[in-house]
Amino acid sequence: MQRQIKRVGIGLVAAFLAIFFQLNYLQIFAAESIASNSANVRRLLAEYSIKRGDILTEDGVVIARSEDTGGRLRYRRTYPEGELYGHITGYYSFLYGTDRIEAAYNDALLGDSGVLSMQDIEDRLFDSGEQGDDVQLTINSELQRLAQQQLAGQSGSVVALDPTTGEIKAMWSTPSYDPSPLASHKSGPAKAYYESLDPKTVDTPLLSKVTSRSYPPGSTFKVVTAAAALESGRYQRDSTFPDPDSIDLPKTDLDLTNFTKTSCTGQSEIDLFTAMRVSCDTTFALIGLELHDEIIEMSEAMGFNEQIPLDVGTQPSDFPRVGDDAEPFRAYAGIGQGDVAATPLQMALVASSVANRGTLMRPHLMKRITDPSGDVVREYEPETMSTPMSPTTAATLKEMMVAVVQEGTGTSAQIPGIEVAGKTGTAQSVEGANPHAWFIAFAPASNPKIAIAVLVENGGSFGSEATGGAVAAPIARAIIEADRRISGW
């Protein structure tokens, strides 16, 4: 009998210990993971009971807000401007989670920024309901709308930023999407809209081509190549090169030919300054063969080969290391072709680094975060990303890019009374497709307020006749003119 009682006692102690350890595990170690599980209905209801903060532009236009539904999921997210800001705000969806700014600042938008404000204390004392903080962006609504209008009917991207602070003023790519249907509390319509966007394809409207799609940059990359040449100390603006209509690529029977199929000047020699002004392929191909390692170093200092540190996700741009056994491809890399691939954001940063006297500022979208009472919780402080070149090199490149617009391939970007610095690009893509039209620029050249990159895929309405100067440069000019009017510079 005593043996049986002893066994029962041991069993009860073991059971109590098991319960004790399980309760402690759930409360201490597993509590956070359980609470954050998307299947946890209590967490979902609690989150949707908070009036999520607004997302608004630099000039005060609300582009994401929460509306009271009176239902079990109390607040529903809406996006009053539709597709215009889809690639910036992202979405807040109980089916698909969060994306872009909604994801990057999710805690702040839910009022959990880590700073206890007077508004938080008031809400808790008077039970006035939880409210999230507002996130104000650097985007200007007028510039964003203009970028959309300028690309109407064409696939492509526009991104503009302040080169001295990194503040992004406009960021548009087409096609885009409206986040509101994804925020629906009815799973059927939300799922149907999501599937209509072909989310698994490379051309899905869900993807921002500014930050998450890369293209051959073509001749806009010659700014990087020229920067590497000048920084190497082996070349100056008046350094001369042979000026043939094509060059014989080493270790092959192939030739690299100029865009015009002729020599760039009709003379036996061409200097570096002129080569940039007229966008001479053979000159920059020769530099590509000679300074491959230096161009790698310069491109990486400007952000290639790693993710750009932006509030929202970015795809790395690529400048590959070409081995000795593939030496001819170094020539193509020098002119932004071959396996070189860049996002429009990356090429805007190339222009920005020249504009800001050789210092590249980290790009960003968040300007400030404020609580419901209007007090500033957090404000972005400009941050240096890198210093790719000396002020002397930047000044020389600026003069070259000004010449491109004044009398070279970028004359369509000219603005009376304003000195614009720019570089055109007409980039070959897949065989049989029309070329992409590029333009990067900054203005005013003497005291830059805006840097910009424009990409029109496959030449847009110009098709096979497209060039960066004819198609992309006028779009950049329109954005620069509007920024001048808005900012008063």
C-alpha cells in the first residue's frame, strides 16, 4: 500500500513540475512568439483596435489613413491617392501583412515607437483609445504627380532627391497599384486583387522599378568610369585617346563600335572632356579595359554590389568583376553594358555624388514622426553614405556634365537661366528589344538642389528610335523646372 501511495505521490510531483515548467515556458520564453503569430486572433484584434497613424507627404497630403469600420476589426487602412504612392506606402493587410513604409515604420504607426509621449499618458489615463504616430515623408506631392504625368503611357521610373541631404522628393514607377483593395477586411476581394497583379512575375505592378529592378545603365555609367579615371591620377580632363570608329577587342575577332558607327570627332584623337560631352563609346571602352579594378572600387563607393540603405527594401545594382579570361567584357562594362545593371535609384545617387562635391548622402523617405498631439517623436538627421571622390574630381565631372547639356547629347534638358548638368544613356537590353532611354542630372550646377534619374523602358513611344536625350531628358527638365518653382531656388 505504501509503495502505491509513493508511486502516486511521485506521479503527482512530476505532473506539477511539468505544469510549472510549461507555464513558465509559455509566459517567459514563448510569450512573444505566440503573441506575434499571425494566427493569433487576439493579437490581430488588438492591433486592429489601434487607430494606425497617418502617412503624409512633405507638403501635408495624407496618403494613408485608418477609418473606423465599427466592426470586429475596428480600423481599415485606406489610401486616398490610390496608385500614385503604392510603391512608397506599400500596404497594411491582414492577409498579406505589411510592405514598404507600412512595414518599415510599423511600430511607430501603431504607437509603439519606444518613446512615451504626453499623448500616450493621456490616452492611458482617460481611456481615449490607442492611436499610432504619424509618419511624414520627404516626398513632395506635386513632384510625385508630375512624375506620373510625364511617364503616362510609358513603362519606366523617375526618382528625384536633394543631393545635400538625401531626401527623396519624388519616386514613381509604372505600372503601379492601388494598396486600398489589399487592405480590405473581406478576404475574397483582397485575394482576387492581389492575384490580378501577377505577384510571382518579374513585371508585377507590386514591384517598384526605382528600387527593386535593375537595367543596363548604358552611357549614364560613363560618369562612374570617368570618376574612376580621374581619381586614379592617370588621366585628366584633357588626356587624349585614339578616336577610331571602333576598337578591336583583345582575345577575340570582335570590334566595339561607336553608337554613330563613325569616329566621335572625325579626328585622330579625342580628349576625355569631349568624350564625355559627345558620349564616345570607344574612349570609355578603352578606359574600361585599362582601369577595371579602379572602376569596381568607384562603383562600389557609389553603392553598387550591395543593398542601398533606404527605409524600404532595395535590390543591389551590379558591377561584376571580369576575369582576365573574359577581358573583352571589361570594355563593355566601361560603357555600362555587358553584365552591368543598375536601379534608377542607384543612378540618381551617381548624379548626387557629383552634385554634392564628391560626398554621397544616404537616401531616405522618412522626414519626421509625430505623435497624435503633434509633438515630434523622431526626426531624420542627414547621414553621409560614402565619399567616392574628391571635390576636385567632382568639379571636373560637373563641368563635363554641364557641357553634355549645353552642347552635347543632352540639349533637351536645357532650362533658360539655369545651368543643368546631365548625362544621357541609350542602353541596349535583350536582343531584338528596343533600347532603354536614360538621363541623370542635377541642377543648378553651381549650387545643386535636386538630382534626378529618369528611365523610359524600351524607348517608350519612340521605340527603336529612342535616345536618352530625346526621350528621358525632357522628363528630367520638367521635374527640375517644377522643383525650382516649388522650392523657390
